[in-house]
Amino acid sequence: MDNPHDPGGVTAYGVSLRYALETAKIRPEFRGFLDVDHDGTIDRRDIAGLTADAAADIYFNGWWKPGWYGGLTPALVAWKCFDIAVNTGPRRAAVLLQSALCWIGVPLKIDGEVGPATLDAVQAQAERDQGASLMAALRTEQADFYRRLAATGPKLAVFLPGWLNRAAA
């Protein structure tokens, strides 16, 4: 998909050209996943040629494995945080997770770094109510972030309905 309002540029399966170019610079080992047509250049043809399997490899190897999501329980909370990270970046996902924990009454520093204190707070919440209140707070925090982002201009406001659907999932 190539929406002129999308700052990421041409996108397929949620993988944008901007992401591919930035990732190739800082993580050269991912060039093989990102240079889909193997011509030595990452460009719009690579994104257009991306398959669902290749996108899954990118998400697993580029996001899930090096991330902190696997340390979260229950799995629904882990997947929600992973989805937020894919859409908004890992640091924003950490901030929204920490904000959600604070929103439900957990005293926690919001620093965008998921360390032992954040992981312990998520685990305690999971034991308390299987993560139900944390999931509700995460959805609220994610939706509020999208509303603030859309308010920055009409180019992004066009994405708000889809973003809100994503937050509610």
C-alpha cells in the first residue's frame, strides 16, 4: 500500500520502506530479510514483493526476539505490547505499558525502559486478575496516543479510525 499520507512510505504487511531503510543501516544482518529481490538495494520493489512469510520473519527476528515482549505474562499482554511496538516503536510501547500500569494504580517510573520493576508489575497484575485491568488500560493508553498523534495534522488524522480499531483489539 502506498498512501501519500503515510510518513513510512510504501508499506506491505505493516513493514514500511522507511523502517526497512532505517533497519538496514543499524542492523546490517537484517538486509537479507529486507532486500526481498536480492538486488543489493532496499527500495519500494522490495516492499511490494514482500510475502506474509517474509514479513513474519522480519517481525519475529527484528522485533520479538530482541525485544522484551517474551518476558510478559499473560500472552495477551505480551502480544498487545508487541503490536504497539510494531506500530509505534518499542520505546513508545514501553511508555504506554508503564503508563497503563500507573493508570491502574501501580507506582512505577515511566522511563520507556522495560526492566525488572516493569516486568514484576506486569506479573503481579497477571496474578491479580489475569491481566484484564492491564489490557483495558493498555487499550485506553494506545487509543489516547493515537488521538494525540492524529490531532497533529490532517495527514495523520486519516489513519485514526484504523488506529482506534487496532487499539481496541
